[in-house]
Amino acid sequence: MFGLLDSVLLMVDLQAKILSALARHEEILFKNIALAEGAKVLNIPTLFTEQNPSKLGGTDSRLNPDPARLFSKMVFSALGAPGLWGTLQKGACRGVIVSGIETHICIQQTCFELLQHGFRVGVVADATGAGTTSDHQLALQRMASRGIEILTVESILMEWTRSADHPAFREISEILKRIRRFPANITGK
């Protein structure tokens, strides 16, 4: 269970150039923005990676990553990003929640490597994606079969909040209302 506040959110390769080529790219970005907002409200540390940013551009500006928590990489697993592993170790977190792209490549390799290092790992299914639905679904099934928890944005925000008595519950509820109205809030309907 990731309700304990000893986890970190790892947002992988949410670069506009890569996102635009994926199925569900608007939903993936929207869900990651909501997830990042919720993590900020709840003081959950959030880390970002970028795959080859000199060629693929930076993280979508709407996610507003803290430059001190942004790691560039050339390898597929986020743990190969220089400095990221040290940051995880310093934070004394026991769990890592992973979102971003692409599910069957960078997300999957990151999750497997985190498991090997003894972390509890969760992947946010509705905030991850791939070029095809089958790549996304098969990667989620493969990760689940290895003990990685499959989560949704709503489920993780509620686990982090734990109670309607939480001081940030109202703010989180507003974020969840926006999620439930997708895609109407994107198209203006």
C-alpha cells in the first residue's frame, strides 16, 4: 500500500515531442498534470526524467518540473540517469510511484530495476502510455505479474490522502473532479 508518505513520484520522459506520437497523449499529459498537482499539495517528492532532451526536447512545460529534480538520460531505465539513484537513496523513500512514457520501454525497465533494488513499486496505469494500446496493456500485465502494483491517479491520490479529514482533502477532491470530467475539460464542452 502506497498510502504511507515514504514514497516518491517519478515522472518519466513526459516530453511534448514524444507524447504527441502516442495514443491517448492528451489524456496521459492531463493525468500527469493532475498527479503532479496532487503530489505537490500533499508534499510528495516528485522527480522527472527526460530521454535525450537535446534531440527530443524538454518536459512539457505544463508539468513545471523543478530543475533540481530533473534528470537527463540516454538509457531507457530512469535509474540510469546520472544523479537519480543518489537522489532516491538520500530521500530514504521505500516506495516509488512511476508515471510517464512509454509503458513497454522506459516505464517497464525502470520498474523492474526499482524492484531489483528492493523498492515497493507502483505504476500509474492511466498516467502511462505507449504508441499502441497493446504495448501499454501487455507491459502493465507483465509488471503486475512481477509484483508491481497497478494504480490510477485517483487511487494513489486517495491513498496518499488516506482520509476525508486530511487537511488537503478539499484540494485533492477538486483535482479529482477535473479528472472525472476528462475530456470535456480539454475540449471545452
